[in-house]
Amino acid sequence: MTDATEHGTHAGYRRHVDAGEPACDACLEGNAAYVQKWRIEHPASRGARNRYQNARGRAMTRLAQAHPGEFDVYMAEELRVETSRG
């Protein structure tokens, strides 16, 4: 991330993510504060988010059952990505 003026903000956090790099501690804290404030200001979104996540989970289960070979390949690829990040 090149612009130091955005460190410690949600925008700074997004720039790290968009650049494919781990966010610095200041940006992690800034993003956490942003998300907490947003959730307080938008309490109805929690229910919508939970409904979406529940539906998505059920759809993923159905896809995995309908296409087990492809799902296993994609899952293995994504696990490799996750392990390389951490």
C-alpha cells in the first residue's frame, strides 16, 4: 500500500485487501471500528446477512452433493490458498 494517509482506516484496510496483501495492525483496527459502527447503525442488516449465509450454506451443500468431484477439486484449491496466506 503506497498511501500512508489512509492507514488505520477502513479505506486503508480495503487497499491492503485489494492489493492482495495482509493488512497492517492499524488498518485492521480501523476496519474493526468501521464494521462495529456500521453494525450499530444498521441493526436490520444482521438478520439479512444471517439469512443470506444460511441460504448460501444450504446451496453449497446441494452443489457439493450434485457435483462431488468438482467440489472436492475446488475445495482443495481454496484450502491451499488459505494455508498459503497464514
